[in-house]
Amino acid sequence: MKMVFRWFGKNHDCISLDYIRQIPSVTGIVTSLMDVKAGEIWTQAQISAVKDYVKSFNLGMEVIESVNIHEDIKTGLGKRDFYIENYIKTIKNLSTVGVKCICYNFMPVFDWLRTDLYHPMADGSSAMYYDRAYIDAVEDTSTLIQGIQENSNGFSLPGWEPERLAEIQSLFEIYKHIDEEKLFENLQYFLKAIIPVCEKCDIKMAIHPDDPPWNIFGLPRIITSEKNLQRVVRLVNSPCNCVTLCSGSLGANPENDIPKTIRSLGDRIAFAHVRNIKHEKGGNFGEVSHLSSDGSLDLYEIMKAYHDIGFTGYIRPDHGRMIWNERGRPGYGLYDRALGIAYLNGLIEAIRKNNK
Ligand code: DNO
């Protein structure tokens, strides 16, 4: 397994690469070009500039998260072929600097969603929280989006950029005519076009589960379960058509058995996002530290499953709490994610030594 750490770029992250390099076992960062809009080409010059900067800190950059998919591709409308061509150019440009894995998602309109970015915890820390009844009752999504932006320490959250507000209403209209089957069809159309290019470029596409893994605001979501992930990897049966197995996203639904899903997907997992989550009444859930006993997921069993499948891909800790007075990007502070890695390192070492 190759341990990596998500970093949002010089102008979008307040964590220094010097600090990231000091976390035991981290060999590289996972980043993206936050200023490039979905649908635009990532140029070789832009990518090389980031790569050189990261390399000067002695860190690698083999994983990109996210190259976002234009809504025309997800809806199958408008200029989808044009945007797919752009995506292919980006894949080729990324391959020239040695990128091996692209994490992306296929969620209509929004990326991940929480109702509270700084939910107070009993120990004085804070973490992100999802109140299902609150979301189910939302009638005006733009007020919700504004609220989320105002409450994010000044960081623009992926998929929730203020400039997107204007297009959201028309997207809701379009998605009224798109159900889960249509979304699968559009995903397959996209994968059929790009996977042959990935095979030539030696890049794995790793789809990220929808977070939370159920429909929100009447928009369809399909990357929600082991069954649907199995369906995705078969849409185009290639070793380059892979999955990002995010334990926290899938795990928000108590019916998803994460260790079982890891074993069933095996080598079609290219990237592991590992974190814990605590289920509460009514479909609510809160984020917690990575430690098994703090949440509802068994991180030992999850790491054991990765060991058992002989996982050699990329792995990163995921959302952390805000602790020790840190005021960082929600979910992406330094301290709690570093603690998460220390814990994962301990589990990995113990599992390896006990299973020789
Ligand atoms: C959440 C992240 C996601 C992920 C994208 C991939 O914290 O894991 O934002 O990066 O969905 O496109």
C-alpha cells in the first residue's frame, strides 16, 4: 500500500508540504487543480508546475482527486462528446507527468454533503455531521449552499463553489428526466470512450462512492452499494476501470458491509479512503476520529480485508475532526488526519506481523 495525503494546492490549502512529509509512511500527496472548472482541459504546463513544486518537497504525485466530470456527460446532453474529448486530453496530459490513478465521482450536481461542518463533540473538538431529516425537508437548496459556504472557514468546498449557484436551478430541471438507469447508461458511455485511452496511458480511473450513498433533493445517485460498484466495474471490463473504496461514504448506510465489499471488489480497488463514521438515529451520522471504538465501523476489519486481498494501491486517511484549535478546511485539517495515519500504520504493521 502506498500512503498518500490529500492536499488542495498552494492557493487552496494552509497545510505546508513540509509538515505532510513529516507524517510517518506518507510518500506522496493527492491533489487537484482547484481553479480549473469541470469540463476544461488541465494543461501540461499547469500539471507540471504542481508536480515540480510537490517534488521539491520530496513527495510524489501519482494520484489526482478530482478531475470533475461536466454535467453534460452525466446527463448525456448538450456537448457531452466535446467534454469527453477534453477529459481524454487531460488524462493524456496527466500521464506525461507520471500520474497513475484518477479519483472522480459521478454525483449529479453536488459532491459530498453535510449539514454541519463544525458539529461540537463532547471532548471539545468538532467534526462534520449529517442530519437526514433536515436535508429531506430542504425546499430551497440555494439557501443551504450559501449557509455551507459561509460556514467553511473561507474555503470553497468541492462542488459547492458560489459561482455554481446560478446553474443549479436549471440542472434540477434537467435531472427531473434522469433516473438511476439513465445515469448508469451515461456513465457507461463515458467509460467506453475513456478507458481505452487509460489502458494506453497506464492510468486507473477510480470512481468515488456517492456521499451520502442515497438520493438527495430528488437527484439520482448510483454509486451507493457493493452491488452497484460491481455493476460499474463491469460496465467496461478493464483493469483500468476501478473504484475508490471510501469507507466513510459507503459506510454511512449501515447496510453496506465494508470489509465484504473490499473482498468482493479485490483488485478493482485502486484507491482506499479510510475513515470512521458514527451512525445515529433516523439516518443521521457524524464523523469521528479514525479509531474503531469511536465510531460504527471496525477499522481493524477493514484493514484486514485490504491485507487479505493483497492490496498494493494507494491509501489515504479521510476526513478528520478539528482538534487542538486548528482552523482548517472542513474535514481536511492536518492534525486529526495525521493521527489517523499513525493509527492506520499501527494496524497495518500488526496485521502484517500476525499474518505472515
Ligand atoms: C470527500 C472526497 C470527495 C472526493 C470526490 C472525488 O471528502 O473524498 O470530495 O474527492 O468525490 O471526485
